[in-house]
Amino acid sequence: MAAPTTDPVLARSVRDVAYVPTARKRQLLDLFVADSPLPGAPLVLFVHGGGWKRFSKQEHAHIGRAWAKLGITTAVMSYRISGLEESTRLAITAVWSLAIGSLGFLADATGAAPGWLVASCIAVGAFSAITGLRLYRQCGEEPRIRWPAHREDVVSALKFLGSAAQAGGQFEGFYNPRNVFVCGHSAGAHMTLMTCFDVPLLAKAGIGLMSLPPVSPGVSPPPVPAESSRPAEGRTLKEVSSGAAAEDLHVDLVPESEWNLAVPAGCGAFAKPGLVIRGVIAMSPPAVSAMMSGFMIHRMYMRPAFGFDPAQWPQAFPDALLRTAVEEGRCPRPPLLLATADPGYDLGLEKHVDELMPILAAAKVPATRITITGSNHFTEMTRIGVPGTPAESIMTPALVAFVEEHGVKRHTPAEDKEES
């Protein structure tokens, strides 16, 4: 494992930090440290998308840089992916295409095959070979990865970030481990929701989750004490999202004295978790009902990541997790920000969020939904940090306001102990 390196763009950033003791090739994260952190020294863990089978932290470093400049220390992680089966299919396609192309050369010499067919076969073969090789290399040392391995890596990263910020830890003083937010895009948003709404999973890992009291839509919460109020010059999340097609279930601030540490029955109380999640941000998360239909979706996404038994797929998605939690009366209520791109340009994932909203309302989860007008599924994430783009003018301010609104306003060790 290569030693962590300092990022040349930001003096206080660290690359390629292993978040498990025996880290594989992809179990690494980069930390981008805010030079002038917001009050409470918040941390955001960003989980990238890619259909559970593509991409890594390298393609998302711009997010860490952009948010760190705004005062939010950001960890961008990679995780093990499920790309082996697709890379194998592409390799087979490449072999056949190149073989047909080679035979085509012989046929072309006798005029039995047109030149365009020969060129097409060779082009398809070369493209498939290159793409398959890239996917295989991205898989790392553990090629046959299936759910829930992806989520296990998210939990491991959170545990590491909690321990690394303690006294004597690698990241001591960089951020407040009791003021953490988890953000994901696409498949990363799926993993974010599946992690942060599974209280027993978090409890076993010693991770705290702040759960707000249930507040019905349209009902105002108790008044906020003056010492917990936002600065007068700050903007609330509702103000930020007012021009971005916001759909509020409940976004008003609840006094921190009424926040509860969500602990499942039988797990006991852990008064001093190593890390506390204060809020969840999900950008275009998929829902299982929309993923169950379509041969290509099954072949490209569901089978490689979730196995060959469709009966097991629903249990690996947030809508099923939330329904079960609501039925059992144990659904946590962390503050939640949902973001989607323009309808029709988000690969249909805005419809997935449409399906999640009634479930969240039934659970009385304090959720806010915004539309990043003028963006598509990719630019809502890739253009973060680019001035003048919808991602930077809508998504980034909404995230900053969300963190300020639901995070702690202090980060001294003594006050953290009092809050415990």
C-alpha cells in the first residue's frame, strides 16, 4: 500500500488513506480539509456512483476541493465494485469481434466481405477490449463483489473517520467527528440511504445517528433557543431551495436538546459513539421498483451487484428498508436532503425519488427535495465547483445550508462531552 500523499492543490489534504487495516486496492479515501471550517467543523463523507461497478474517488476529487473551500472538510471514498461480470462479457465480445474482423480481412481479399464490415468488427473488438480491461483493473484484488460488500465499505470508512479524529489520531483537529454528514450520488446515494437508515447496522459499528422527533408536514416544531439560532446573515435551506422546485416535508430546525440518538431495542445505549451522523444527502438515489423491470437493467446492474435471485433484490434497496422500519415502528428520522436533476434528464431516477417521498412522509422523516434545474444525471455531480453551473448555484448552496442548519455549532472537546 502506497503511503498517503499530500495533495498539491490544497495544502491540508491527504490522498490514498486506507480505511481498513488490510485495505484492498479500492478501500481508500482522500480527505480535503477546510482551512476555514464552518462553525462546528463539519465533515461530509462523499460516496460516488457508477452503477455499483464503475468509477472511484479519483473522478470525484473536484467535489472535495469545492466543498473544502466553502468550509466543509470532505472525505471522498472509493469502495469495492461489482464489475467483473461485465468486463468478462466485454472480453468475450472483444475476442469474437477481433476474430470476425481478422477473418473479414481474408474474406475482403477475395471480395467476399465489404470493407466497412471488417472495420466495424475491428473497432467493436478494440473498444470492448479496452473497456473490459479498464473495468477489470478497477475491480481490484477482489473481483467478484456482491452486495452488501459495497455498504460494508461505507460503514468501515465511517468507523475509520471517527477513530482517526480522536486524540492522537491521524486526522485529529481536522473535523468534528460528532458533526458528520453522509452524501452519495446515484448508486452512492443508494448506499448512503441503506447505511444511514439501518440503525442496527450503525449501532453494531458504534456509529451514532441523530434522529429528530416526528413532526407532521405543516406542523411547526418547538421554538429554537437563541443560542442555537443561525446567524442573521445566514440563509435557511428553505430560502436556498425556494427557486429550485423544493418540496418540503419538514425543514425547520429542531432544538438540539430534543435530538435523540437513534438506538435500536436490545442494542443498549452507546453514549459516546466514535462518530455521529447529523444528516443525509442523497442525489438521485435508485428505488427497487424501477430497477426490477427491464432485461438490460437486470443484466447491466442488478445481477452483477445483487446476485441472480430477483427475489432477494428488494431487500437491498431503501424503499423496502424504510417500509419495514415503518411497519416495525423503528424508523429513524435523520434530516434528509434529496436532490434530482431535470425531469427526463436524470435517467428516470427522479421517478425513483417520487416513489420514496410517500414512504418518507409516512415515516415522518424530515426530508427536503430539490431539483437541480438545468442539469442532468451526470452534470448535477460533475459540475460541482464550476461557477455559474446549476450544480454550483443550486446543489452546493443547498448542501452548505443543510449542514449549517442541522449540524452542531461548536466543536471543542469539552462541549462535545457535554452533548454526549
